[in-house]
Amino acid sequence: MPDHFHAVVEGTDDAADLRRFASLFRKRATVACCRPGRRLWQNGYYERVLWPGANVLAVIDYVIDNPVRAGLVEKATDYGFSWSVTFER
């Protein structure tokens, strides 16, 4: 999406820290993508916690289909900035 970013991430142990992950990801993406002084991210982020038993594949499908719902492409596979291990449905 041209104005926001979706990700489905999984903590693999009790020490997993979403806030630290998000902070490090944002810092590294900014260094990789931006000229000095250019702002990439808005303040804060929205998170959704998936509890055991949640339909994770449905959430991943929602993320993958976001460019279709936004009218950017007709099929999710046409969007050049998507990647997922479940992308090929």
C-alpha cells in the first residue's frame, strides 16, 4: 500500500517484544529507504493480537487482499510490493 504497511508477525517465545520489534523495524526501514531528514512513519501504530485458535490464514488473506480492496490492482498477485508464504493460493 502506498500509505501504510501491514505485517503479520509471530513472537516465538515469552521474551518476544512487539514494541521493540516495531521500533527496530521502523528504524531499519527508514535507514534503507529514506534520505536523511525525510520522515517515513507516522507516530504510533495499530496492532491486533491473535489469540490461540484465531484464524491466522484469514488475517493473512485480509492483508494480502488490501491492495485489491483499495482498487490498486484487480488481483492480489498483481501488486508488486506484496510477499507472503501464503501468497500463492
